[in-house]
Amino acid sequence: MKLNNLDMDLLNSVAGMHGIPKGAVNIRRDGEAVIRQSSSNIILSSLTGNKPGLKVEIKPGTRNETVHVPVILTQPGFQDKVYNTFIVGEDADATIIAGCGIHNNSHASSRHDGIHEIIIRRGARLKYIEKHYGEGGEKAQNILNPTTIITVEKGAVAELEMVQIKGVDDTIRSTKAYVHEKGNLKIVERLLTQGEQRAESDIEIYIEGDGGAAQVLSRSVAQENSYQLFRAALIGKTACLGHVECDAIIMDNARIKSIPELMAEDAEAVLTHEAAIGKIAGEQLIKLMSLGLTEKEAVDAILEGFLK
Amino acid sequence: MKLNNLDMDLLNSVAGMHGIPKGAVNIRRDGEAVIRQSSSNIILSSLTGNKPGLKVEIKPGTRNETVHVPVILTQPGFQDKVYNTFIVGEDADATIIAGCGIHNNSHASSRHDGIHEIIIRRGARLKYIEKHYGEGGEKAQNILNPTTIITVEKGAVAELEMVQIKGVDDTIRSTKAYVHEKGNLKIVERLLTQGEQRAESDIEIYIEGDGGAAQVLSRSVAQENSYQLFRAALIGKTACLGHVECDAIIMDNARIKSIPELMAEDAEAVLTHEAAIGKIAGEQLIKLMSLGLTEKEAVDAILEGFLK
């Protein structure tokens, strides 16, 4: 048995896996692929050379298939860097379940830098889900720096859901996207920081083709002494639609900085954003407490709903 | 007669003046005060030393008085720099009408840098109106770089209306404000750029006292090849309310960049912003044209309403 209980718990947290799923799977543990299986439509192979990593090719016309590519770090103080390339073939419709879980019981820092390139070919549809999670000793430092570069080709549709569940001490999330003619990109981000954690998210979307559309929806909660910096830039180079929305709940001694950036380079570009940073609404709290919840239970319920 | 017709036209454009108003007035033309009169409650005097300029003191308890302090540049290629200090005494209620008009018929650039410090003492109320306007030959460069530093003391209320009417080729508007306990600041900005004009506006507001509030409302229109950069940062250091709203109409080959920035440093800070960049709504245009307006007339009517 290659995977122990600890491994399976991490895989469940970041990729909802209760066993090894059917279909295409690649599980990376401490820098190595411990399980790799392709399916007839989704081919997994190794990238070699300067930028070692995984290549995932989803064949054109593939229908409703899912590929799991989670990463786990269990060896204390392990430093992992990987370059992954995902190609979703023309008119394919697929789901990629990524994610990274760290278990670190040491005083050292464990770190995963995942550099993902995602290409969604003409007319294809992709749903991409990535969850980040850390656990372990109080002195451990769990660091996750995902870099994602996305190309949405003509008429393609991509939805990315990126969630930082908890236990990540330091993260710099960098996402760059290029949306071509009639392409459609939606990025949903959910983030929770606690203790002394720091999270930085930097999203840059270039809408380059006529009729392109992009949307960024970010929700975050900052508790205790944590710090969050959210920056999302929308650059409309043509007749396009773009929208950024970020809502944050701030608690305790946390600090949140939110910097959306709109750049209209064409008179037919329509770009909008909204943002709000504030505490939990008092009425919501009182309502739940009047139903018998303690204050802590009520807060937890509200945060859970907010980040869902 | 110190002021000629050209002077009066400029003064009318930037300060709505049809003659020399009663009460406190200071008219600066090409670097010199050509008219200065104090009133019993509003005392005008010269600042000397390293930072020459005008000092305006509004006595505590003053009620409903207005002071006019416009600046005009009529000498081609004139470069003017002035430091002005405005002190609104405790519990006073006053209006300051500033503004700068340039008439430049040369190939040289005329430039006015006004560095304004505005202090609104406890419980005082200030309305501050500043209009910028340039005219002259096609080869002329009219440059206006206003720097404004505002302190809103405990319980004071300040509303600033800053308008760039037209004809300003290059502007860097820099505004910094500090809002104390229960102080309230509202900044309204209106901006039109055309041709090859560039406008940069940089607003930074620190809400430092409990119960402080700040609001920035920006509306702008960018036509032809012009470029606008709008940055507004709200920093909430305490239990406070802050809101930034920016709406821009983009036309022709213009480019607009909008970067609001929210920084919550306290869990009781509530900060929000909204922004939209887009073209004139088609339905509005069609409605006005169906009432008999030409397309140009309809566009002008919509822009006028938007910037009012």
C-alpha cells in the first residue's frame, strides 16, 4: 500500500478523495508521483528538462471526464517545486481537481511552489478546482505559492475555483490569464487566514479578444493577527466585459488590503468592480444567537456560509 | 482697472465671478496678488520665507461666509508655484472658492503648482470648491498640479468639490487627508479630458479617529486620445466608515485606469468601493435622439448630466 492514513486524510481534505478514483489520476507526494494512471481520453506524462513536472492532455471532444492531480507534502521541511501543463483539447468538457495538502510536524518550513500552465483550446469547457490546506505542529511553517497562467482560446469557457481552507502560513498566489475572442473566464477565490498567517493574491486578466468576458469573485476571512493582500487587475483591450467583486470579513487584529485595478484600453470595454471589507453583520449574529447558538457557533456558521 | 476682460472671463469660468465679490477675496494673476481684501471674520495675509503664498484664517464661530481665492495665468509660458494655508476655526461654517484658469496663446507651457494645506478645526464645517480650466492656442501646454493636504479635526465636516472643466493638458492631482474622531470628509471629483491630455489623480485618506467617515465620488469622461489614471486609497485605522465610488465614460481611443485601494487595519473599519468604466448607455442615446437631438447633441447632453 503506497498511501497511508495520513496521506488519505490529506487527499480527502484537498481533493475530496476517499480512495483512488477511476479515470485519470496523478498523486504527487513529497516530490514524486506515487500513483499515475491515464484514461483513454486523458493522458498523463512527465515533463522533463529544465522544468520537471506533469503534463495533462485532455483529448479534443472529451465529454464529462475528471482528472485528479493532488499534491501532498508529509515529510517535514520538504521543499517542492513543480511545473505542470494542462491542455484541454478543442470542444472538450472536463474537470481538473488539483490541490495541495501539507502535514508538517516539525519546526522547519514545508513549501510547495506549483507553476501551472492551463490552455483551454477553442470551444472547450474546463472546471478547475484547487484547494490548499496545511496542518501540523504550531511551530511548523506551511508555505504554498501557486502560479497559474491561463489561456482561454476563442469561444472557450473556464471556471476556476481556488480555495485556501486553513493552515497555510504564507502564500503568494499569482494568477495571469489571457482571454481571447468570445472566451469566458470566471475565477472564484475563497480564503481563510488565522494566527500570524499572510496571504497575497495577485490576479491579472487580459481580455484580448472581441466579446471576451472575465469575472473574479473573491471572498475572504481574516482572523486574529493575519494579513491579506488582494490585488485583481482587469485589462480590457477590446470590446469586452469584465467584473471584479471582493468581499472580506475582518476580525480581531487582522488587516486586509484590497486593490482592484481596471484598465480600459478600448471604448467598447465595460469594466466594473465592487468591494467591501467589514465585520460580521450584527443582525445576523443576533438572529442566530436567538435561535440558541452560542456566539462562537453563530460566528462559525456565518463564516462557513460566507466562504462556501 | 487692474483686471481686463480676459481676466474676468477666466475668473468667471473657474470661480463663477462676475465682478469683485464682497467679503474676503484674493486674486492671484501671474504669480502676484492683484486684489486682496480681508473681511472681519476672514483674514488674508502673505506667507513668506521658503514657501511663499497665501494664508487664509477663518475665525472660530464664523457663520456662512465665503472667501474667493482664484488664480489665473495669462502670461504665456508662466510657471507659478504657490503654498496656501487655510485654517477654518472651531465651529466656523464657511465656503472657500478656489480654482485656476490658464489662458495661453503661445507654444510654451504654462504651469501652476498649488500646494494647499487645509485645516478644519473641531466642529467646523467647510465647503471647498476648486475648478480648473485652460484655453488658448493648439500648441499651448497648460499644466496644473494641485497638491492638497487636509486635516479634519474632531467632529469637523468638510466637502471638497474638485472639477477639471477642460483645456488642461497635463495634471497630477495629489490629495492627502487625515480624518479624526467623528470627522467627516467628502471628496467629489469631476474630470474631462480630450485630445492628447493626461490626468492623474491620487487620493489617500487616512481615517484615524473613532467614528470617522470618508467618501470619495469620482466621475470622469475621457475622449479622443486622452488618458486618465485614478487612484484612491482609503486607510481605516479605527472604527470608521469609508466609501469610494468611481464612474467613468470612455470614448474614442481614450484609456482609463482606475485603482481604488482599501486598507482595513481595524476589525471595526467598514470600507467599500464600486467602480465602473464603460461607454454611454445606448438606450439613453436612442431616447434623446428620438426626441429630435442629433447624435452629437445627445452625447453632449448625457456627458453634461454625468459630470454635473
